[in-house]
Amino acid sequence: MALQEINVPHKEGWTDVEKALVEYHDGPEQGWNLMFRGLKELLETGEISYKG
């Protein structure tokens, strides 16, 4: 069985694994929060101020 190499791209500010894990966890959560805030705004006002 051959070993496979895992390449992880470098990102500024990632100096340790803990920071990487926090960003990995918080990134999707932030996306969901933005989506639901936009949905709430759409239901309340009929439009979304953030167009992306």
C-alpha cells in the first residue's frame, strides 16, 4: 500500500493547528448566520440590503 501525501496550502495568520481548527469550525457557522439574517431581512422588508 502506497502512502499518500496531504498538501495543505499556507494561509497568512495560521501559525498553529488550533487556529486552523477554529477557522474550520467558525467559517460554516458564519455563513449560515449570514444566510438566515438575509432571509429574516427578506421576510421583514421584502428585500435584502446585502447583494454580495
